[in-house]
Amino acid sequence: MAEDRDGEAADANWLRMVDQCAGKPASTAKHPRPARANARTASLAAAALQGPPPEREVLRAMLPEVAQHLRARRVDLIPARDIALYLVLEWLEWHGGSLRLTDVGHNVCEQVPQRET
């Protein structure tokens, strides 16, 4: 029961950060921060690092599009779950309240074949 509340708080926190990066105004309600890491975060980390390769390959294939959204400052177009997985994989990082590609993310992005539009 307590883990569900922690998971919901973590999801709400991610959504607030994505909204902030998208330029949406912050709500005036106070939001408590989770006191500790929860099982949901640990399971996301395990899924991203050890999980099925197809999901990781989907994330890899979408990384150039994510990079384009970051350059255009349209983080709101990236699903919050994907942001969490990219952060766990260390392909994205928070920098001064905004998201950016890490060096690893740049390397992975360069390795992905470009799609024809």
C-alpha cells in the first residue's frame, strides 16, 4: 500500500518535471517529495538495463527523434515513461532543470541509422 503511494508520487513528480520543461505553468499546490527510492523506480531500472532487448532497441531507434524534440524544446512530446527509461540508461540527464543528451546518448544517437521521411 505504501509502495503504491510512493510510485504515484514518483509518477506525479516526473509529470511535473516534464510539464516544467515544456513551459507549462506550475501548479500552486504543494507537492511532497518521496522520502526514499521506491520499488517502482528499481523495477524500471532493472527493466531498462536487463529487460528484453526489443524494448531497448525501440528506445534506441527513437533516440534521434527524442534528440530532435530536445533541440526544439518540446519535451512534452516525449512520454514520461520513456524519459524515465532514457535517464536510467544514462542516455539523457537533467542539467539545470532541463533535459539533455549525455555523451553516451550522443554516441548511441550517431549509431542509429537515419530513417527516411
